[in-house]
Amino acid sequence: SVRLVDFSARIVSQFAELVGSEVKAIPNKPISDLNLDPTGHYIQVISVDPYQDRERVKSKKEVTTFDKQHGVDKYGFEAPWAPDGGKPSDDVSKQWKIRNIYVAAKFFPSLTRRNKVCEEKQEVQGPLDCAIDLIDNRIELLKLELQLRPPNKKTLQIVLQGSIMLQVNAGPKAIMHYFLGEQQTDCDVKKIAILKDKLTHFVRKCDFALRL
């Protein structure tokens, strides 16, 4: 694998040679928010992950690693966001994020290493969506560790500590207390059911890992 900073430097150097003048790498922000010189040359390099929309995977009981990496034409990245324009919160009841999704002209893997982005869209994720994603990510990390034969107990311990013994940000325990507590009555019923299912799966994975 290549580090993003190294890839960015190589691309900037290549295009500077191609256009015969300075090319600047710009930060990961909307172009409209950057005060760019219209006569200058700029490159924006962003690290993205395959995006799995529900329509594509709803017929599958379990999404495999192969499913996540093959036949994919949507990629995205996420950034913390606050509806009031302020600083993002660590409170699970106030966590929001924006998911930026890029649709490629062709599916990957492909014979061509670069495909044109033909569509760009944004999705605002509320606190409940963020909670579901957080639990889903922890399940994936645990699954990857438990798939090793034999499991690496050192790295598994690190993943477990980051899942059930959080020191800074709120985790599964805070999510359960807030979204599944008796005081919570105004959440989407379907999403709450998804969260319950994810949490059950998460607890089972943790229980199995702790027995090793």
C-alpha cells in the first residue's frame, strides 16, 4: 500500500512536469470554500473507501470482503459535522457527520486504474445513523481479528480495549444507554431495530473474543 501523502506528492510532481508550472495540493474542503486563483493549477487528493448502499446488499445475509471490494462504483469519505456550524460533539446524542459519495463511470476492479467521477452527492447522517455505523465498524474490526488462525492475541486485545474500554470518546455502552433507554421515545423504530441487531452481534463477538 502507498501512503496518501506520498501518493499526493507524486501526483503533484507529475502534473507540475506536465503543465510546466507550479501545481498546488489543496486541503480536503469543498472547492467553493477555498479562495483559489482561477489561473492557478490545483490538485485535491482524498482517501476514500468503497461505499455499500443498502439497495446493493439488501439481498445478502452477510456482506463479505469480496462484496466490498468487487463490482463497486461508489466511494466515499465522512467528516464530523454540527448542524449549528459549531464544533462537532463527542456526545452520542449530538454526533452528526456528512458522508461524501463519489460515483465512478465504471466499476472497480477495472482494466483502467483511474475512472472519471460522474456524480457527487452528500448524505447527512444523524446521531442514530452515526451510532449504527460505529457499532458496525467495531464488528468488522473484531471479525477481521477473529478470522486469523490462530488469532493474534495482542492485536485482538487492542481492538477489544478500543471497543469496550474507551477512555475518550463515547462508545457502545453510551449508545445503549441513550438510544435503548426508557427515556428515548422519538427515534426511528426501524433504525432502532437495526441498532439492536448490531449491538447483539457486537456483544457476541466480544464475548467470543474474551474467551480466547
